[in-house]
Amino acid sequence: APVEGGGLTPACTESAAAFYGRLTDKVVRARGPREAETVQLLENNYRHVNIALVNEMAVLCHDLGVDVWDVIRCAETKPFGFQAFRPGPGVGGHGIAQDLAGHSGRTLRMVELAQQVNSHMPRYVIQRAATLLNEHGKSARAARVLLLGVTYKPDLVDQQGTPAHEIALRLMELGATVSYHDPHIPAWNVLGRPVPRADSLYEAAADADLTILLQQHRTYDLQGLSVKAQLLLDTRGATPTGAAHRL
């Protein structure tokens, strides 16, 4: 990926460009360090705001009985004017929303609203989970719930800001018995409490009252999982249409 850089002087900029030029194919020179830092600010907030939009669309589409994943699939065929973002159980990672309030006294209202929308998604997942259990004659209290993928991004070990923590905590508060499976995380704690790790994915999914897919690691056989699981809530739209309850 391109790297943006800017120094205090033109010479500093060229030195930085020469260094990063050894590591990447493309270095984009900014006017200075403030511009370079603001590039990241814009990129992070652009992502955050667009994810908030599709998260709101996901909630609306579910209420209307519309398949939001098919809507996005069709929309992204447009050759211009649309970039596909996809809903999920929450936003994690290091590039969380930021504004310039500490520097200019001005807040970015759209970013603040996006933060509110995205921060609500773990609670929405819990709401959907409780509803699914009730529809199948079960209560969240004492239900066995398996969480799949607790990292913030597929195929990584990084858990920075992962929504899995809040989802697990809220399930525990409801009285559910929570376990997890993640090929990249051998041990997992929520507020200092160890969460049991499932050794066999398929056996755990078959035993759980509800399985919630939070991250679609490549090693997961989602077709097979949808067959084995008693009840599957897919928060990533990763399963085939009709194979699971999707966000």
C-alpha cells in the first residue's frame, strides 16, 4: 500500500521518502507532517462514517425483511459513485474515529454520530441473539453461546477494540454460558475472567444453543458450520444465503 509522508523541511520529506521507498512501491509526499497526519485522520473517519451508514442500513433492512447483503452486492456493481462497505458487530482496530477537537475546538459532528451508531452494534447483536433464542423456545439465561472469531480483523491475532469483548460481557450479564473458538487466540479473557475455549469447532457448534460468527477467519468452513450448528447468527454476511441468520 502507498505510504504518505511529510517532513518539517523538503530535505526531511525526501529523507523519509527515501527510507520508505525501500519498503513500499509508492511513497506519496505531503506538504508537511501535519498534512501527513491528517491524511490518516481523514482515512480513518471516512471508514468509520461509511461503516456506520451500512450498519444503520443493516438494522433498517432487517426490520423491513430486506437482504442487506444482496443490496450491497448489487450496489457495488455500479462503476462509479459507490464504494462497498459492509456491516458488522462493531468497529475495532487502531484506526478508530478521531476528530480535531483537542486542536481547533471544533468537533466533527458526522464522526460523532458514526461513533454512536457503531458503538451500538454489539448491543444490537445481543438483541438479535436474544430474539433468535426466544423464537426457538430458549432463553438467553443459561443458554450456551459459542462466539467464533474474537479478533478485530480476519486472520490476525490483534484484538484491539474488538467488539467480541462487549458482546461476551453482555451475554454473561444475561446469564448465558459463553465459550469461544478462534484459531489465532489460544486463551481469551473478558474483564479478567477466562472464557472457555472450544477445542473442536464442529462439536462445540453442535452443542451450543447459539453460535455467533463475529469474524470470518479463512480456516472456518462456513458451509459445514451452518450444517452442524443448532442456531447460527452470522454478523459478517459470510455464510451462503439461507444457511444462517445474517445480520
